[in-house]
Amino acid sequence: MPGSIQGYITSNYETPKPYLYRKTPTPNNVRGATAMGWVVGARCAACEPLPGATPVCFLGVWRRSSSCVAILAPLIAPYDPLKANFRRMARAPDAENYFGTDQIGRDNLSRIIYGARASLIVAISAVLLGTTTGSLWGLASGYIGGRFDIVSQRMIEFLQAFPDLILAMAISMALGTGHGTVIVAIAITRIPFGGRIVRAVALSLKELAYVEAARAIGSSPLRIMARHISTPVCGPVSHPRHHASRCGHHH
């Protein structure tokens, strides 16, 4: 309807194509450029890369740098993080202590570097424990099915009903203090992440011909899950966003 409001909106604001980052906003794309001239849009990971797109790599560089600093803490830290220096208590940053000192003279920079090591250990352990537990649970739930699947999904939905931070804090308060408690608390919040994805893949794989053939020759359910289904689900667990985007794109 040319001349009408509907026609104007249709001709000037047509459905935007997915894109990542574009320096110059175009009339047919979503409006709303920022002060720096960037337009940020949602892009499906299954789509082909946009020519001229500039990915943001700062976060990846920061993660790798933090990991290297944590691993090389004994070589990088200028002082012993636990050694007190009562002559330099609560000092401001200077040439000797770049981040200053705390109330008993310990170097803040050294404490931050060594603290990164503890954070890295907790993060890696929690993710591995939570994702592995959730993946095994989702694999069994998707393949076995029936009442076990129903009960498992209700339990996962119960975990998902709470925000991750609040659930982790509640578990930590119930179990007590310590690195082990923090690892378990964070790992429990990661269980639904792996369980949902693996269950969806297992439901589709268990009906395939090669799984039916393995079942026909007398392979046990444990052997089928371990040798024929567990391997294909490693990809979706390793790249969950890509898998979710492809599922949403196809459906």
C-alpha cells in the first residue's frame, strides 16, 4: 500500500538479514547506530560469515592472557604473595609495588597473579565436572527414555528454575567453605547445560540404522551408549551455541 504507514514501514524497514558487526548502518537494516558508528546485530552462527565483518577478539585475548599469567605465576609475580612487610603497610601504588600493598604489607599485584591461578583451577574443575556429569546424565536419559527420562527432565527443570548465582550460593552455604565446595556448587549449575544438549542428540541418534544394527546383534545398552552414541555428542557439547543456532536455523 504505497503512501500509507504500512507501505512506508514495509519499504523502509524490511526484515533485516542476520549480520555480525557493520561499521556503516544501511537504510534497510536495523537502525540504532551507537556513538562510534557501530551497529550490533544478532547473527546466526550457522550462516556464512559476513564479508567485511570485524569480530571482537578482545575477550579471547583477555582469557588467554589471564590463563598464561595464572600458569606462570611463580615466574611473573614480583614478590611472595604471603610475605608481610610491616614497613610498607597500606601503601599506594609506586615504583616498588605497582598495585600497592595491603594492611600488612603484602604486594597486591603478586596476590592478584596467584589468585588468578586459584580462579583458573576452580573454573576448569567446575566446568569439567558439571559438563561431564550433565552429559552422562543426558546420554542415559535420552537413550533409556521412559520414566527415567521424565524424572530426569523434571529434576533438570528444577535446577534451571533458579538463577545460577543464587543456586551456587545456596549450595555453598549448605556445604560449607573451601575450594571443593565452590567447585561442586558451580558444577551443579552446569549440569542442565550439558544434559539438555546431549539428551536432544541422543534422542535423534538412537533411532538411526547403525544403532539399530548394534542393538540387533545383541550389544548391551551401556555398550551402545559408550561406543555408538557418546562420540557424536562431543561436537554439540564442545560448540553448544553453534549447535543451537543450527537447530534453530533448520527448524
